[in-house]
Amino acid sequence: MKRLTTFFCGMIAGAALLFGALKYHVIRANDGLHLVPKLDAKLGATYVDIRNFTVADWASHPDLAAAMINDDQRELVEGAASDALQQGLDRLLNPNPSP
């Protein structure tokens, strides 16, 4: 009987995790983790680390950007884009940094 109870508890935990993965993006930003509701129930882009995102990365994740803007997390999108721009300018202006 104990094995059957463990099996059902595992099924319930797995179903809860799958439901969460279908409904939310887990975003890793410079200021910590954020839960952002997904616009479409898909398993793609469940966990995304945006700390080093470039403009090209945002272009390849339009659904993530739309979900973040829809959830009033616009500052995360703008902050990551401005950080990428700043890093690009730093590399352009100082190609060989001295140690």
C-alpha cells in the first residue's frame, strides 16, 4: 500500500510541475527569478536566463518579450537590451582592454 501512495504522490507532483511549466516562464534576471505567465500553453522557453541576452536573442524569443511586456515586466526587457547595447559599445570602443 505504501508504494501505491508514493506512486500517486509522484503523479500529482509531476502533474503540478507540468501545469506550472505550461503556464509560466521562469526568468533569471540580474535581480533574481521572476515568474511571468505565458501567453500560449507550450513547454518551450519555460526557463530562460536573460542576464546576457542580446538584441538578436530578443528577436529569436518574441513570445517571451510579449509575455513580459504583457505582465508589466517591461523594465526587464529594456534593462537586458540596454545592457547588451552597453557591452557592445564597450567592445567597440575598447577592443583590447589592458589587464
